[in-house]
Amino acid sequence: MSILTESKFWIATLERCVKTGAQTAVAFLTADLSGILEVDPIQAASVVGLAVVVSAATSLGSIPISGDGPSAVRAESLNAPRTQAHRAD
């Protein structure tokens, strides 16, 4: 069965796209060095949209490289249990 038919892959890819979009929006707003009301919303949406498309393309392009996850740089497994990366204590 192809990884493209599994919902886990698409959920992980969507999560990466949302994170990339949010990071790009923050970077665009802070790099402009102007007030938030002075930013061109069409241009900002265009930049964020392009970043999301590139994120999705990277996830799709990395399928044969890294196992069953959408990560291109590490062998991510969608079937592995999630662990906490940070501890509060």
C-alpha cells in the first residue's frame, strides 16, 4: 500500500504546512520593519502561500528518502509513538 493513501502521512504533511506558513508570516512581518497595518496583505499572503506549497512539495518529494514520514532530513516514522521533546522540570 502506498504511503500516499494513508491519512497519517497527510496529517503530518498538513501540520508541516501550517507550521511553515506561520513561520513565514512571522518572518515576513518582522523583516519588513514596518507596522503590521502597513504590510501589503496580498504580498504577505502570496509569500506565505508559496512557502506552504514548497513545504508540501518537499514532503511529497521526500517519500522514498526517509521511510514513511514527510521529513527529508531524518528517518521519521509515522507509526512510532510520540514522545515529549521538552520537559517542564
